[in-house]
Amino acid sequence: MKQPEPDHLPAEPAGRASHGWSLPRPQATIRGRLIGLLLLAATPVVVIALAGTFSDYNASVHQARDALTVQRDLLNRRVAARLDLADTALNLLGAIPSVDAACRTLAATTLPPGLTLRLAQGDGFACSAGEVLDRVPAATVLRDLVIDRGVATLTRVVEGRRLSADVTLPMPPPGLSAWIVDEDGRAWAVAPDGPAAPQAWRPETGTATDDEGGALLLAEAPITDTVSLLVAQPAAEAQDAALLSALQRLGEILALLALSIGAVMLGSGYAVTRPLVQLRRIVTQWRQRGGTLEAPDRRGMPDEIRDLAESFVAGAEALAARETDLKAARERAEILASEVHHRVKNNLQIVSSLLALQAQRVTDPAARTEFEAARDRIGAIATLHRHMYTHHDPEAIDLGAFIEELGVQLFAAVGDRPGRRIQLDVSAPALRISSDQAVPLALIITEAVSAALKQGFPPSRGGRITIRVEADDRRANLAISDDGVTPRSDDQLRAMLLRGLARQLGGELKRQEAGLTLDFPLRSPLPRPPPSVRPPPAPERGSPR
């Protein structure tokens, strides 16, 4: 037997109806919830990793500053060594009392590369050791230190002699700029074509801005008591390197998280979602075709899903057994109901036959009429019971067929048949009506048709009797009319019966001289459960429990 399809359990998930509040997608799926739990569990790790990435970025920037400091110290030592060597040589020359002896000393001196010594007497050039630089003439202004295009000139004046030493300063490493700054704030580039020193820089932060607005990292160290070395490096290079390292670290974290999410999606699809989809497909097929539920392949299923599948199988088996019992009980109930209707019909026919026999023995016409009326009423109820038990549904009556058979029965009671002298027109649908309403409706039709046949149509008169029934889901309307003779005598018992039957139907009865109309509400028949599930009757008052 095909199982009913509830509205809230569609066959496919795409048509799942929403009842009340529901989780948004994808949180409504198991896979989405697992991913959400993974993201929730990974949140502290991601936060810690981001904090570590930011710390690594700052550490990379500080490392660049430390590297700049190391380069500064190396360059500072090289510059200081050359200046110290030149200063020592000048001091030695100054200790020689005569110019000639000093010149001979210079001529015999082997100087390291990058160092030139000169000796001048008054305003004239005396002698030199090393390469003589034409760009350094006799100084008109005496200074301890002058730097020009990467060459530092130290000058001493001793007893009218001017002693000079030209020192070629070491080149800074690539990407590094260096200046020598004196105590008055004057700065000279160490490289021959080096850039100008930054005008404003902040020693407390070790940063400055170049002529183009770019940020610089600075480091300063003293060379002597009066001069110091200032080195600078573009901050963008260090920051870019630190940012690249941070982005690589962040990319590794995101890649690991993406791989974890992918593993969860694949793993949940294989271990959780696929068994559930398989179980749902089997249950859907069972709901469509009925019968027994085919047990799914439980290999590889988690214990919880395996228990769920076993519960579905057990529930389906119990439901099938219960359905079989209910079907058998219903069949027994239908058989018993048909048997009851059949026996009631037979008993009523026996009573009707007895009344007919008794009416033949009665000589009083009025009494005979009453016996015949009682016979017709009982016969109508017997015919109704036969229609009820011959149909599969005892609550659904083909009203048209019933009225036609009842008409034939009533015509036969007066020795006639429909169509011979009197026409019978019946128009009625197959109406689903409860037995509580079917009995009074049959009696009303019986009273009206019997009165028309007996009072409206004498033996020599023909005509037509029309019965119309119209109904919708809520109400029904019965109209009986004829074209027989009028006026007719009023039967008080018949009138009382019609009013009582109309009240039993809950309708409004309107009588005419040759017919009636009745409008009444339809009461849906209540389904009766099978005897096996029907509650026991309540004990009568005073009876032992």
C-alpha cells in the first residue's frame, strides 16, 4: 500500500518547506555545520597566527634596523681607521723639525692605497707622498677636516708648515647612503656621487625623509669627538621585505585552513553525508512504493547512522505489520457492517411483508391505509440499507439510483409502475451523506411521493412526478413536485412526520399543495475505526465495572 505523502516531507530536499524558524544555508546541512565547527575551533589558532605574523613583521623591521646598525659599525670602523692612520702620519711629519728632512721622509714613505700626504712651506708647495691631487691647491682657509667627492682632507699647521692628508673614504655597501657630520651639523657624503644628507631627521626614532618624501632608516655612530658617521637606508625596502614575509606566513595559514576545510568537506561527504543520502533515498523509495523497507548497506557507516538505519528498518517493519492488521480489521469490519445491513434489510422486508398481509385482512379502509403507509415507510428503510451494504463505502450513496428504485417500489405499492401512466423524473448526484441523514431523507421522499400517487393522481389521470436534489460541499436542496389534481386533503400524521424528519436533518421544510422543498446542511460522515482499535463502550450507570 502506498504511504501518504505529508506536506512537510517532500521527496527531494530542494522542495523542503519552511515551518517556522529554520537555519540559513549552509548551516542547515551537516557539512556546513562541520565546517562551521572547524572554523570556530580554528579561530584561536588563526588569531594567534595573525598576532605572530604581525610580530614577525615588526621583527623583520627591527632586523632591518639591526642590519643597518651592523653596516654602520663596519663602515664606521673602516672610516675611523683611515682617518686615524692619516692623523698619525700627520703627527709624525709635524715632529720633523726641517722641511727638507720631512720631504725626504715623505719620499721614502710607502703609504697604503687611498692616502696622500702633502707638505707646504708658506704659500708654496714643498713635497708630497702618494698621488698629488690637482684639485687640492694651497688652502687659504685652514680646517681640520674637509670632505669633497668621497675624499677627506685632514690639515695641520706646524711651525709655518701646512701638513695635509687626503683620505679616500671607503664606499658604502650597495643600497646604503653615508655621511660624515661634524658638531656644527655640516654633512658630507661618503660616496663621491652620494645624495645630500636629510635636512630633518629624528634621532629618537631613527627615521627621516629624503628629498622625494620617501622614508629612511637612520643609524649614527661617532668617529671622533667632533665628527660622526650617519648611514641611511630606504625604509620601503625593509618594509616591503617584512610585508612579503608576513604575507607568505598568512598565505601558509590560509592554505592550511583551506586544506582543512577541503578535508572536512570530502571526509564528511564520504563518512556522513553519503550514508545519510543513501538512507534518505531508500526511505523515499519505500514511501513511494510501500511494502518493506530495504535495509541499506551498513558497511562503513558510523555507529549513529547505522543505529538510525536499523531504527528505520524496525519502524518500517512494525508499520507494515500494523498496516496489515489494520487492513484485516477493516475488512472484517466491512464484512460485519455489510452483514448487519443485509440482516436489517431482510428483517425490515419481513416486517413489511407482515404488514402487507395484515393490511389485506383489515376491512376498515382507514386502518388499511395506515397499514400500507407503515409498510411503505419500512420498505423505504429496507431499500436504503440494501444500497448501503452493496456499496464499498456505506456512507456514500448513489442518491439517484436509490430514489429511482424507491420510486419503483412506491409505484408498485399502488399497482403501477413509472412511465405507464405517471412519469417519474429523478435528478440526483452520488452524494456522500451520513446514515443519520440518509434515513430521514428517504422517509421524506417516501411520504411526499406516496401522497402524490394516492391523492394527486386518480386512476384515470396521468402526469409527472419530479424529484430534484442539488448539493455542494456544505448544503443540499431537495425539491419534489407533481402536476396532479389539487386541492388535496391534509394528513395530520404525514405533516407531523415531515416536520419531525426535517428537524432531524436540521433543514428548512416548505410544503406546497403539490410538492415540497427542503434545504438542509450536509454533515460529513465520521469514519468509524475497525473493531480491533475501537474503544470499549462505556459501562451503563449502575452496572459493575
